[in-house]
Amino acid sequence: MTTTEQLYQIYLKHPAISTDTRKIAPGSLFFALKGDKFDANAFAEQAIVAGAAYAVIDNPAYDSGGQYILVDDVLTALQDLARHHRSQLKIPVIGLTGTNGKTTTKELINSVLSQHFNTYATQGNLNNHIGVPLSILSINTTHEAAVIEMGANHQKEIELLCSISQPSHGMITNVGKAHLEGFGGVEGVKKGKGELYDYLHKSGGIAFVNCDDAVLVKMALERGLHPMVYYGHSDTLSLVSGKIIENSPLLTLEWTDKRSERHHAVKTQLTGEYNLPNILAAICFGLYFHIQPEKINTGISGYQPKNNRSQITQTATNTLICDYYNANPSSMFVAIENLGKLTAGHKVLVLGDMFEMGEESAAEHEAVIKKALETEVDERIFIGHDFAGSRKSEVGSQKSAVFYPTVEEAIAGLKAHPIKNSTVLIKGSRGMALERLVELF
């Protein structure tokens, strides 16, 4: 069997990694990862024919020698290779997790740090047990810093990802109600996300903590984390503080470098008051790594959200806030609140079902309906069987609220009753595929 060190020497000569025979990079290492419905060992020969230098396999039946590298388990080999590569790197690696805002915060931090450093950041959503090793193995000797996003829906996942990425610095964006089924409730979410703090405590890493978030502060203090870098509203603890001065719907904020007490203003391309902590975190990292305020502002103002995360889309008659990459009760509440506070005319909520809620699903969908009814908007549209099933008999009679059990029924309803001259929030879990609605606005 090939050892990690032997495989690493091959990787140094062939640092491109491929896991999909449809996207083979010439001269790459192909890792034959098993899926739920396939065994990629069977595609190893195809990968080599397509241009891979070597194929890493764990089924001896496919070992023809030469360009085939046999290991005990391909996934473990990939993770061990990434772990070994990380141990050779002498750069700051920022580990990032949390219930909401991970990707936006990662992109903001990357945008700020990239004003001064050659920074690598997790591409797309490669934030799981396969994606994190691939991200680490994408860092090369030209990079001066890295931002690694870590996602999880079960306990012990962040612990594994930390052992691979070995963050020198880290932050948890927040802890909320998501993946409740996998984590076993909110306390399970806290424990799971807190595994990043556990790692930083053991390794002597530096935690960046939102001092306005009592849950995160308590989690950090309980673990005796030191040192910590705070950001938020506190005048005494924070490296940076800030506030929103315009939300219509793009955010403009004023922030203060607490070391010099100098004030700075920056206009962003983000919407949602809930993004203030994400922006302040990125500014905080910029200040910590001694980037000039002007460059920090360039990084913040230059970031444009994509992948349907709080993304503003202008149509012929409406302003859309496209936020249907994912949804959970925590992110639903802040998104609904934000629409209510926006300086805008006719405001419409279009909300789709939240997935992976487990036994809490009915109660959480009812809570979102209640929140929507209490918020000052003009129309409310709920889509999906969970929302429809949680509908209270008196809902429709009190305020404007329409329920569609399926997206197809919602499409028919919106065609019959088009919405115009409005600011519309479209939010739901990825599986609802609410992007199908956009062309109707």
C-alpha cells in the first residue's frame, strides 16, 4: 500500500486533483471516491485515458500497476494527504463555520485580504469532508493566506475538518436553527459548531468573536479561549465597531478602528441588516492583518454577492432580493425583519419550505408564518407542503397571505396575479428551486 508520504511526493509533481472523470485536468491525480450509487474505482482507467497522471484507487481488482496507486481507502487517503500538505504550509489559515452567513463572510474576508495578500479561499461550496481536503490541496507556495469554509450537519464534522485544515485563526458567524435533524436540536448545533473553538483552544489559535452575540461570547469564554479578537458594537472590547447608516436596499455603514478611533464609511453591494456582523468581521480581519482602511473599504465595496445569497436583481418592474440558496428559521427571521425595515414601497414576502427540520418542522414553519404576519409588508406568499400544513385557519382573514402547496401552483398563481412595482424577498431551502419564480417578476 502507498503511504501518505509517498503519495505526497507524487502530489508535489502533480498538484492538480480530480475527482470527476468528466473534468479531468491533464497531469492530475484522480481520486476514485465512492458515491452512494457508484464506485469510482471502475472509472480509474477512463480517468487515465482522459489525461490523469495517476489514479488513486482502493480496489485491488482495478490495480494494473504503473499509473495506479493502491491505498486502503481513497477518501481517507485524500484527507490524510491534505492534512500532511497543510502541515507544510507556514501561512495564516482562517477557519470559518456557523449556521448562517458562512459563504458571504468568507468572500468578504477574501476580498479584504486580497487587497494586500495573495489569498486562497474555498471555491463555491467545497466545505465538507471532501471539499475541505480539496481546498487545502489547492493552496500552493504562492499563497500568503487562506480562508477555509467548513460546513456541517452532524456533530464531530467540524472536528474532522479542523484536523485537516488546522486553522491558525477562526470564527463562528453565529449559531442558529439549521440541520436540527442531524445535530439533534439547537444544543447539538452549539456543540457541533463549537468544535472549532475546541480546536483553537487546544492548538493555541486565535478566535475572532462577535461581542454582540451573547451565545458566541459564552461559548468562547466557557472554553477559556485566549487570545480573542472582538468585533461588534462594544466600545471597550472590539477591534472594530460599526453601524448601518443606510439600508435602501443596499447597505452603507460607518465603522470605527477602535485603536485609532478613526471613522470610515463604505457603501456595499449587500442588502440585509443581518450582514452587518459579516462585514465587520471582514474589516476586523483586515485591521488585524494591518491592511490600510482605504484598502479594506475597497475590498468591502468591491464584493458583489452571487449564488443567490442576498443577491439584488432588478427586473423591468420589481426589485428582487434573491436569497434562495438555503433557508432555516434563523435566516428566515432576519431576512423577514430586514424586508420590514427596508426603505421601499410595496413589499412582498415569497417564502418556501425549510428542509432538515426534523421533529421541529411544524413548529418552526408556524413560527415563520407568525413572524411574517407580524412584519410590516404588503403581501405574503408561502410555498411548500410544510408551510401549507402549518397554516392556521385564521391566517388568510387577518392579513394578506396566500399558500401554495407546490412551486408549480405558485407559478400558476403568480401568472394569474402578477406582482409589479414591488420589492420582493424570495427565500427558501435549495431543494425548493425557487429560481423558477424569478422570470415571473
